[in-house]
Amino acid sequence: MDTHNQYASPIGRTEPAGSPAAGSEQVLSAERFDETASQILRSINTVIDGKPDAARLALTVLLAQGHLLLEDVPGVGKTMLAKTLARTIDCTVNRIQFTPDLLPSDVSGVSIYNQDTHRFEFRRGPVFANIVIGDEINRASAKTQSALLECMEEHQVTVDGGTYRLGEPFMVVATQNPIEMEGTYPLPEAQRDRFMARISMGYPDRTAELQMLQTHQSASPLEAVRPVANIADIAAMMERVRRVYVSPAVSEYTVGIGHATRGHHQLRLGASPRALLQLLRAAKAGAALEGRDFALPDDVAGVTEAVLSHRLILDRKALSSGETPNSVVAGILSKVPVDRAAANSYRRA
């Protein structure tokens, strides 16, 4: 049995049932999509040595219209990855350096009284950009971190009773140091749940580190990065991702993973409905990057650890026994069944 065809749309259409007809939104052709994605990944990999998986996941989150959390010890390239991704796109980019004295108004903006007009005027904060780089986000207080909650979920800012829309597309790429590092605050659960995926950078291997020492000595390769796509290109790529077909069997598999986390004996907090929606969106973006217009269970499994692990909270017994969210996710993936036979019988109207 062809495992790809059982999840494919039966007549080759890429738009989901009930969506606007093809052409109502600008959609990049498959060839142009692949070309643009390859150029973005190539640019990132020239700067971030030895981390192709991190680069691919960052692009996946961007195309899935999510937000990305980069976590690891200082000096492993978290901020560099965020800046490189931003530079590959011709769009507005702002960087916020999170510090303990940063205020919510320093992020979202503030209303200032204009003595000439005798009216309050809203001065936009740095969150008004297509890509917002939040550097060391967990060095700010929970109150300041919460300024991003509305921005990340609803793509808007509410200040003094006025609501202001953010630009589209909108993505937050935040870096954070491990919580055991000095001067850090834990991200609230509501904040973590708004990040589609988390990447733990890790140290590069020996070959990549030697390459880095050779190429980064005199100047940073980041200076040579030029935009390879514009806002219209990214929006069209996102539209193509939205039209990736998801069979009922893949949806069932996704829900099965979520329910397994909620009933797991080692977890105090499982995956939220928002987490499952973002898991499926990331899987659709992964399928598009593989050149397919339909998602497979393997697409879901491939991003599950990155999408769910930072949302799960272990109970005390699991923590004391040395378990990690990643190990729990791996165990869940090994047990959740996939009804491949049923998937082959499903067809769209």
C-alpha cells in the first residue's frame, strides 16, 4: 500500500473543503515555494554552523504562523539564529532586550499627552514589527512578559482602552537562558503555551565548531546575509501551508497524542487544545517543506517534541527519577496508534 496516497487529497486539490477557491489568495507555486525555502535555509546555514535541524524548524514555525522560543546556555547562537532568520526576509524587524527593569509599556507602547493638540497620542512600542526578537525574555519580570500575551495570540495591542492591530505576518522569536542561570524568571505557563515550538540549540559538533572558528574570525557572516524573500512571498508561502490537506486519520493521531499527555501518570499538565492546533499547523508546514500538499502522521511525529515538550509539566516523582518532558513525549509517540487502514478509506467531498 502506498502510505503517501492514503493521506493525499483524492483529486489533487490543495485547498481544504470550505476554503476559498484557488486564486482568491496569492499562493506560491510548488517550485517557487521550494526555491524560496531553500534560499532561506541556505542563508541561515551559512551563519549557524552545524544546526540544519534548528534552521529548518525555525522556518517551519514561521510558515506555520507561530512563535519560536530558543533556549540554551549563553553563547551557543540563539540570538544569531533569530537575527539571521529576520535578515533573510525584507520586512520590519525590532529587537527587545529584556531586563529586570523593563516595563510592559516599553514593549507595547504608551499613550503620551500632546500639549499642542490637548489629546493623548499612542506611541507604538517595538512590538509593532513583522518579526520581534525578544532577547533573554526570561530576564524580565512576569508582568513585563505578560505584555506579549495579547500580541502573540491576537496580533493586537490594547492600551488605555484603544486596540491597535499589529502587522502581518507577525512572529516573536524569543531567546531564554535555562532557569537555573542567575537572574532569570520562569516563563508563566500561559506564555510558554503561546510559543509554537522550542529549540534547544546545544553545542555544535567538533567539525562545525572548527568551521565556525575559521569563518567568524575577521567578520560575522551575518553581515553578508541579504533578504531572499519579501512580505508578499512569505504571505504566499503561508497560504500554501494553510491549504495543505489533513486527513481525518492525521487529525485523530494528533488528538490521540494530546489525550495521551493529559492522562499520563508522570505529567501534572498536559497539552492544551491550542497546543494541538499548533502541532497540526507545524506538521502542515513540515509537509509543505517536503514538497507535499498533504500531511502524514510522520509530519506530526516529527515536530511533536519541539511543539509539546516546553508545555508539559512533570510531577514531582517524575522529576526526582530523572525524567524529562522529551523522554515522556518519546514514550507517548511510541504508543499512540495510527489507523493507516482507515486513513486510506477517507475521502473529501
